[in-house]
Amino acid sequence: MVSQSDRTSKIDYGLVLTLMLLCIVSLVSIYSAEKSGQYQQNFLLKQIISYIIGTGIIAAVIHFDSDQLKKLSWYAYGFGILLLILLMIAPASIAPVKNGAKNWFVLPVIGTLQPSEFMKPFLILALSRIVSDHNQKIVNRTVKSDFMLLLKIGLCTFVPLLLIVKQDLGTSFVFIAICLGIIFTAGITWKLLLPVLGSVAGIIAVVIYFVLWQPKLLEKYLGVRQYQFGRIYAWLDPYNYSSTDGYHLIKSLLAIGSGQVTGKGYGAREVYLPESQTDFIFSVIGEEFGFIGASIVVSLFFMLIYHITKAGLETKNDFYTYICAGVISMITFHVFQNIGMTIQILPITGIPLPFISYGGSSLMSNMLAVGFIFSIRYHYKKYMFSSEK
């Protein structure tokens, strides 16, 4: 029988501390953001509730070992796909259309629910199982066997990507990042990876060409919406779109720049940025706490990635390793994209800052993903006469 002290020793307290600090940053920033707008909602209270629910999710997931997570992986993946399909066919009364897309369920009592957010950790589980099972069966790897693995990973990613890309282009990039992160850790030969990377780079170049010079073709054949093009144009020349798509970017640059080194102080914001509690929460941090505060936040994410990387390196369970790779890819892309768009390094997308931006679905999805990492540490085993872990 496992004693209570043995159980608590298996908790990654460094990861717990990092999440607590991110929670504090989130609540402090959201409280300040909601005070600067004419909002009728209590975003702070809702975020606290989401954190409580997320903590419950971690407490539940931590008890599932690798075999149980493997068994649940395809059920979770199928459930996520079902939610995405239901979202597409749901009536506007429970899935309202905004900017020509349906991204959320609006349900009584529960509130808003974004299926694409939960599909991210579900995809990580499914891809990790695919790679783990494939590598266990194939002892002597060849280019052909690696190609089959690459094909399996691609098909598994393509299904949710197809359901999401027309609804939320920004979120679809997260799925690609997760897929690439697991591919790079799957041991696939570079004879296949180099052509794949070259193809991806070529596709990106072609897409950029069509976005800038032939947008109507993308709109006609791929269903990409006009507002999505506007974000690209506003990113390249925000001041020419200052009253439309470039408005948020200009305000964000002004807010972060005016914060300088030490910031203006908590609650002393002067730049009005609508809906800053969501995608532009980093602008709030930059203005109030300056470069120092922004650097501390970035450092917290480095700590988070460090703990996840450490868990992935310590375990000898391949399935766990691939989960860590997927979670790292997801969080890293989110952070890089969100912060990058607030300072004009990257185009504006609807991607929130993990654990800090307001949003129940996003927060609970990230807590679920981190729950996998807690599970890895909790079920970590070390045998006296074996190297197995």
C-alpha cells in the first residue's frame, strides 16, 4: 500500500509553484484589464472558477498511468472530433456565428465551450499512442516504416485540422506545431524529414504569395474569410488600417512601449485596449510592469517548459516522452505566437497566452495537458536492479 508521504513525494512541486505564479499573474492582470473597460462581466471571478476546475482536472488526471492514458487516448480523440462535428451542424442558438465562423458552444449554466481547445490535448494523446505503438512493433526501422509512421501521424492530425481550419485559422497552426513537435521526437529519419520540411516551407511561401497578391483565390477555393486577410495586411502595415484590423496592434505597441523598463505601476494604465483581458493580456503586463515585468512572465514560461522537459527526459516510457514533446510544442507555440503578435513580430491571431489570458476553455485545456505531466511524475518508478523508469 502506498503511503500518503510516498504520494506527496511524487508531486512535482516545482511545476506546482510555476502554475501558482502564472495563476497570480493571470488574476492580477485580468483584474486590472476589466477595470479599464465598460464590462458587465466579472472576468476575475470566472477565471478563478476556471482555475479551480482546472485544478480538479489535474487532480483527476494524475491518477491515470500510461496504460490507462493509452486506453483512453482514442476515446478522447473520437470525443473531440465528435464535438467539432456537432459544432459545425449546431443551430445558431447554441453555436452563434461570429465573423462568419462558429467557434463556441453557448450553453446554459456552463457558459461558452470551445471544442478546438480541448482537441489539442486529445490530439497529443492520440499522436503519442500512434508513435509509441509503432516504434514498439517495428524493431528494425527502415525508410518505408518511417514513412508509414509519418503517414499515420499526418492522417491523425489532418482530421481535426480539416474541421478547424475554416473556423479558426490561428488555432489550426497550433495543431501543426503539436504534430511537428512529436514528429521530431519520433525518431523518423532525416531522409524523410528534410523533404517534409522543404514541402512545408514551400507551402508557406505559396500561401504568403496568394494572401498578398491573389487573396480571392484562397477565399473562393479554401473558404478563407476576408477578415483573416485583414489581419495579415494590418500586421504588415498597421497604421494604414488604424481604424479597423490594425487598431489593436497599434494600441498594443503603444501600451508596451510606454511601459518602458519599470512600467507605469499597477492600475496606472493610460492606453485603452478593448478586450485586453484575452489575447492582449501581455500588453497590459508590459504597460503596467514594463520590460522587467514582461521578462518575469517570459521567465515563468521558461520554468514551465523546463519542468516538462525534465519529466520527458527522466522517464524511460516512450509514450510519456511523446506526450511531453506535444505539450511543450503546444505551449511554446502559444507563447511565441501570442507575445509575438502583441509586438508585431507575428500576425494577429486569436491565440491566447497560456494560463494568463482570460478564457475557461483555453485554461482548462492547458491544465489538462499539464495534468499529463503531473501523471508522469506521479507514476515515475525507479527499480533498484533495473534501468527501467
